[in-house]
Amino acid sequence: MVTRTARRRTFRARRAGRQAANSRLMTWLARAGLAARGTMYILVGIIAIQIAVKGSQQQADRVGAVRLVAQTPLGSAILWLLVVGFAGMTLWRLSEAAWGTNEPGGRKAGHRLANLARGVFYAVVTFGILKYALGIGQPSSSDQQSQDLTATALQHRGGQVIVAIAGVVIAAGGLYLMYRAYKREFLKHLRMGSASRTTRKTVTRLGQIGGIARGFVFGTVGVFLVVAAQQANPQQAKGIDSALRALAHTPLGPWLLVVVALGLVTFGVYSWCEARWRAV
């Protein structure tokens, strides 16, 4: 009797969980999260352009973005909107990890683990912005996080190998993002049947250009991580900010940074389009 009751409770809990994952509230939270992600990429891109043109010392990462927001007249309100948005993104990704998605392969273990990792990442982002909004701290810079994690890994036997593998994985992930963007695989997530042909073409171009720029930045971070492993020097590990700044010191000069920064802004705008048309 106890076993049957427990099974019924488990079944009811799972059904309630699935209903919550497919509810209008979860749909709203997912769209709010996509809009918040887009805002963050646009802000990072704007800061990167300022670095290329004016040599700005503002950090081109989440820390710089929230500081830039805080300086605006509506800074406090926008920060709280970002907190809500990224919290929504966290819950959406965790629900997909728990229940899977309706897309092909969406319930496989690999797909769920990927969404779990995304959920954890966005939880960290949410917590950092929440602390800043409450005035009790600020998010850790991407550079500091990268260097701290690298230093910790290098203290252990086999640390160089671990860091090198992580760098290769991140670089490969960046290349994969670029490939997916180029092949327009993101279109399978969009539902734009009611949109005009011009709108569909515009969103497609935004997704391609923005996705390639995003993947390029991730790939650059991975390359620097491999360099840090090869030299056993955590200072060589770079987050988003330092990776972007390094682009200004290539033979192409600051123009490469401007192009990539505009690509990040483009990805931010595409994320806003996802907030409107993505199937969630």
C-alpha cells in the first residue's frame, strides 16, 4: 500500500512538473531570459566598440555591462529586469534538463546534460547581477574567473593536461557555434510562419552574423586557455574582456575588434528576435 501511494505521489509530482514546464508562465520566463541575454550581448558589444575607438577601460563582459546599466537614469529598474530575465532563463533551461524538449533527441541524456550546464551557468549570472542590484557585491569578472580556475587546476597533478583539454573543448565549441550559425541551424527553433519574407530573411542574417561572432569569441577564449596550459601560467588565461582586447593588437588592429563587437551587438538583436519567435 505504501509503495502504491508513493508511486502515485511520484507520478503526480512528475505530471505537475511537466505541466509547469509547459505552462504560459514558463514560456514568458524563457522569453524574458532570451531578451535579457540579448541586452547583455548588446552592452558588451557597445563596450568593445568603445575600447576599439576610444581605448575605454570599461570591462567588456558582464561586470562592465551591469556597471554601464547602473550609470543610466533607469539603471536600478533595468538591473532588476535583468535579474528577472536571467532567473527565467535559468528555470527554463533547468526545466528542459529535467523533462527534455519536444525537438528530435530532446529527451536524450546528452541534450539534458547540456541544458543542465546552461541552467547552472545562468544561475551564476543571475546571482551575480542580483548581488549588484542589492548593493552587496558585483559579479566576478570573466578574466578573474578564468585565471582563478586555471590557477586552481594547475596546482594539481595533471593540471596542465586538464586546462589544455578544457581549452580545446571551448575552442571546438566556438567553432561549432560558428558552423551552426553558418548553416542556419538556429532556424529550426524559430516559428516565423506569420512573419513577412523580409523579416524572416533579416532574422536569418542576424542569426548567422551574430552566431559566427559569438562563436569566434568563445574560440578565442579557448585558444588562450590552451596557451595558459602550455606555459603553465594562469595569467595567460583570458575571459571575454581580455580576449576581445587582444583582438585590437592583431595585425588588423582595432578594426578586427570593431567587426567582432558589431557581431556581438548583432547577436544581441537576434536574441531579441528569439524572444519573439522561438518555440519554447
